[in-house]
Amino acid sequence: MQIYKVGGAVRDRLLGIPVTDIDRVVVGATAEEMLALGYRPVGSDFPVFLDPKTGDEYALARTERKSGRGYGGFVFHASPEVTLEEDLIRRDLTINAMAEDDQLNLTDPYHGQRDLAARVLRHVSPAFAEDPLRVLRVARFAARYAGLGFKVAPETLELMRQLSDSGELEALTAERSWKEISRALMEDQPQVFIQVLRECGALKAQLPEVDALFGVPQPEAHHPEIDTGVHTLSVLEQAALHKQPLTVRWACLLHDLGKGLTPEKDWPRHIAHEHTGLKLIKAVNERFKAPKDCQELALLVGQYHTHGHRALELKASTLLELLQSFDVYRRPQRFEEFVVACEMDARGRKGLEQRSYPQADYLRGAASAARGVAVQPLLEKGFKGPELGEAIKRERLKVLKAYKDAASV
């Protein structure tokens, strides 16, 4: 029995970056031997065991054979005869197909170290094309390591293109797709993920609503970059630069989907795109079964982001309606995420990345003023039920008018 670290642990150590997850493969052992040593079995697809003391995972070396469509369409075979090289060849990229023992002796049969040095993301074998999930995984790695200069090898991009054209991506479950997309959005350069998907045709297959934004013009006065797709990438880039959470990044990706529905005769204007885009945002949310907080924020940002940009011009009554829509009294964090999403939208424009965005503090101040209205005095005046609700609304409108007047001085 021989045990090796494999995959990301080896890759990241060689890159000199922190190792977060350690995968181990066991060569020359049977499941019975692992059980006899006290390891606990987990998973039903292939033999994986937990160390009884540390809880670390150990997988038996295995081969795989394509047996059907999609990510799950594989038959796995594990036995003591499976070699380390046979286990490594089933992996996606050469930089993930290296192994090392406890003495850091490297096993690199597919030249992963060479590709690390060349900053290339290259598939290990033609079997890469058997798993559609790898299209999303490679795009995610491109987003993660773009800052180090990594690019997808042309021949790997071609395989990804073939997979996208084959319809295999449609076999991916919502859960698997969301897991890759959400992880990719949290990488340092999530816009690269979208770019790579677009280059290989996978964006059209997975997110046609986002793909449709490329080539759609916007007024140059407000959008020097002109192209709506380019703008979306820039907004996503700003969200990552400002370390925004997944909810905000997801909303940034989807906020302008309505512009993809604007008739060409109306270009470059996009009247009411906030409302026309809601059905598309809802469809994307449902397709990937996105978490509820991501779904809600994406819809709210899609509908109200232009309100955010025009915050200083809004009437007090419109401002109150905006705050009510977000339920800022019980869910202040959601409104804060809306505010920063609007700021990322404003900064995601060519040459305007460092612009000030006074609307952000103005909106925060308005929310604080509205939340400051005390309910107890109204109760003491005898208001209750619907009348109480109307009285609270009148008081909040009064303080927002005062807030607006003070801000305009």
C-alpha cells in the first residue's frame, strides 16, 4: 500500500500558494484492507475512506469508463492493480494530474510541472471530452489563476467547444452547474470565467441570457465601453476587486439581462429594461436553483438599480417605496448589498472605475432615517392595525422629506 497526495495540494504547493484541500490516493490496497485498518467508508460511487483519527479522506486508485451522458455517466473500477499513472490519467488538467509521496517525490507522467511553468491549462487526455462538467471546471481554474498568467491551451479550448456544441452540457444537473458557477464567481477574476465560457460556446449553452448581451450597444455618454456584455464583465470584475459576497456578484452578473431583449431599432437606448429583464432573471435563478438570498437580491437589483443611480433625484415618496420594497426595517443587510451592487454597476464602466458614488451614502442615510421612526409614540396615540401602518408610513415620509431637504442644502 502506497499513499500519495494528488491534485490541488501538489499543484498549489508547486505554485507557492496556500494549500487548502488535500486529496490522497491509495495505490495497491483493497477496500477490505482499508476497513481492517479502521478506515470508515463514505460515498457510494467509488471507494473513499475516512481516517479514524484525523477524518482525512483517502480514495482508492481507480479507473473510469464512460457509460452514459453527463457528469454521472461513468463506471468506476478500483483494485490493487490500478497504478498511480492510471489513476492520474482520468483527471482533467495536467496541473491536477501530479502526485507526491511524504518525501515530496513528484510523480508527473503527464507533464503538469511543465505546464505550471508555462502557465497553461491543458487537458490530460482525450477522455477529458467525456465529462461536460470539465468545461465549467476549466473556466473556473482560468478565473482562479488568471492573475498568475494562466491561459487555456488552444487544443483544450477546442475540446471544450466540441463539448458545448454536443449538447452534453444540458445533461448537467442544476446542483452541479450551480456549484461550479458559484465557486467561479467567488474567484479573484470571475469575469474570466464568463469570458472562457463564451470563447468555447458554453455561455450560450448555460447562460444564453448573458451571452445575448455581447454586441448590444448602450449610450456612450453613460457607457464608454458601449457593449453591454463588456460592461457586465467589468461590473463583475469590480465586485471581485471590492471583495463582495456571492449574492452581490450573482446580482451583478444578471442585472442588465433586460437589455438583451431590446429591439435593435431602439438601440442604444434600453427603455424599461429593468422590468423586461425580471422574467429572464427569474428564469436563470430557477434553472440553477440558486439559493434564495441570491435569487431575491438579483431580482431586486435588476428591478431597482437605476433607482439607485438616480437616488439623489428621487422624490421622498419614491425613496420610501424603494426602502419598503427591500424591507430595510427587518432586513437591512439586503439593502446594503443592493447599494454596493449599484456602486459596482456604476464603476464597471471604461475609465470610470475610480468614480465617486455619493448615492451609496445617501441611500444608507435614508434607510437609517426611516428606520429611526419610533413606533411606540404612535401606539400611545391609539393607532393600531392598518391605521398604525399608515401612521408609520406618514412619519417615515416626513423624516425622508426632511432628510432630502437637508441633503440638498
